[in-house]
Amino acid sequence: MIKYTIPFLTKLEDMIAESDYTLRYEKGNFKSGYCVLKDQKIIIVNKFYTTEGKINALMEILKGVVLDRTRFTEKSQKLYDELIQQFQTA
């Protein structure tokens, strides 16, 4: 299911953008490579990560946050449902 490609990364970014969270890529000393400010609904990922690193960070974040799916497009809804199902079986 997970493809370590730029188009898949773009799909994840679009899905997060359609939710109530804001995604930013910035430099920082994050021990895990990312930071989630839940009160402000901001996700910050290390901008120096490779595509694979960014995807892994976003997947890890998606396991721990609940996105508002009311504004999702049909494609984003389908992707989110597939990811949630994958997380539950893993």
C-alpha cells in the first residue's frame, strides 16, 4: 500500500491539507524528525528528510492524530480509510 514516491507523498500532503491540520516542512532538532502541535493543529516535518523519511514521518503522525474528514475529497477519503485499515491490521 505504501509507495515511497513523490506522487504518494503529494497525496498524503493533500489529504492533510484538506483536514483541519496545517503541514509545514522546516529545519529543526526534532528527535523523531517531526513535531505535532495538537492544540494549534500544526504538523512540522524536518525539511531535510528524503521522500521516504517524509512519508514515514507522515504515516507515523497519522497513526496518532484524528483528522477531520468532513472536507475530504473522495480520493482523500478513500486513501485515509485504506491507511486506517492498514494501521489496524498491522
